[in-house]
Amino acid sequence: MTNAQILAACRSNWEYRGVDGASLREMLDELSAHLEDAEAAGRSAQDVVGRDVRAFAASWARARAPLSRRAPRTVAMACFVAGWLLLGAYLIRWTTEVDVTAAFLAFWLATGTATVAWELRRGSIGLRKSWLVGLAVGLPAAVLAMRLVGDGVLFTLPLWAAPLLLLPGLPYAVADARAARRGRRKVGAEAEADAGAGARELS
């Protein structure tokens, strides 16, 4: 990745996490200076941010934002993921009610816990990865719970439970999508500018 792409990825991550404008500019300026110093010293950008830019950005954001500020977003996004999983259950069974068994509850709890841990460590998990987490973590927990407890119905969830879970995380999901689009546009604009500068140098 180029320095411009790294800065754009970090900006997107920090905007999504709600880092205030002043802190965001300060963090970008500081990171830009580190990247320029590394380049001048003959080192690569990877020496500054490591192999995973998102993990680097998330780590820096955690250092700037205490858990009390990150917790509401993380809980809301965990509910958002759970809401999509529940909505999927309604659609798969084509019903307005879902019977909650011990296996179903274990699947949700395991998936939610893994999602929250991922969010706190690395930032947004995204809908695609949430399904992978459900298969890798939730499914084994569900199988274990079914073997230990059985498949008796604990309680029933009506259809309105899914949108109720989705609502708290919706603003964060929208903000994440917008930040990602801004980041892609910025990277594209900077790549075009670099290409134009390179063409001028060659001519």
C-alpha cells in the first residue's frame, strides 16, 4: 500500500469509530510524519503500521478513545449482526415467529461474543464476516448446547424482534458505509493525482 492508501484507510477507520475532527487531523498528521520519516530513512510503510493497517488503526483509536466511548457502538453493532441473523431465521423458516431453543440461544451468544471481541480488537466486522463468525463459532456452540440440553423450546420471538435489534446499529452501519466510500474516493483521487504527476515528469 502507498502512504496515501494507508492514510485513507486509517481515516476511514477513525471516522467510523467516531474520533472527533481535531483528534482525527492530529492523528493523520502524526501518522503522515512517521511515514515520511520512514521513507526518508529507507524503510517501508509496513515498518510503521505493520502488515494489517486496520489492526493498526484500531489499536491507535483504542488508545485515543476509552472503552466507555467504544462500548455503545460495539454493543449496537453486535445487536445489528444478531438482528440480521434473526431475520435470516425468519426468512429461512418463512414464519413470523421463531422458537428459541438452547442451541439457537448458544449460537447467538457465541456469535455475539465473538463479534464484540472482533469489533473491540480490529474494528468493523462487516456483514459477510459476521456470517463466517456464525459458522466458525456459533455453529459448534449450538451443536454442543443441543447435545447437553436438548432441543426443547425455551421461548418464542415475534417478527418485530429483528428490526428492534437492527435499529441501534443502523446509524453506525450507515456511517461505516459512508466512511468507506469517502476513503475509496480519496484513494482514487490521490492515485489519479500521482499518475498525472508521473506523466508530467516523463514528458
